[in-house]
Amino acid sequence: MSPILDRFRTQPRHRHPDPIVRLAFVQELPIDEHDLLSEIAKGDEDARVRRAAAAKLMQPRTLAEIVRDDADESVRGQAAAMLRMPGSSRRWRRRRRARSRPPRPRRA
């Protein structure tokens, strides 16, 4: 394909060249998207995007890898903070999941 046509092809928002678009995508992403959050937290080029993804991760093994391997101190700090949170309990996961959903409409 020609480079001109490539510009008009849509890209997934998590691969967008603008880090602000990727950051907005991560903020909208539900916390049960473990694989995608993990991929973004370990592989995005912008530390703000990686930090936002690490803040939603609930997988101790992935968070430990980020603490050990990430180049940015703020991303490592966020991952370490998430490791210290009581994320392994079911009640905590339910509470986090409920916060990430839009509120239910009230019945009259």
C-alpha cells in the first residue's frame, strides 16, 4: 500500500501516535481487560500512558515485572503502590470493577 493511503487507515486507539489519545483510551478501558492493560503498561513509549495502565492492573506478577524492569521511576512507583494494595481479595476487585462501570439508571 502507498504511504498516502496508510494515513487514512484507522488504527486502534492504543496504538495511536498521540500519547494523549492513548492515555484517554487507557482511562476508558475497563480493569478486566488484563491482557491489553498489561501490554500497554509494559510496552507503551510514553510514561504517562504506562503509569495509567499500571494503576488499573491487578496482576501481582505483571506489576512486579514493571517494578523491576520499567525505566521510569514514576511508573515503577505506581506499580509498587498497586502491589501494596489489597488487590487479591474478591471484595476489592468487585469494588474496583463497580467504579469502572457507568452508574445504573434508577427506576421510577
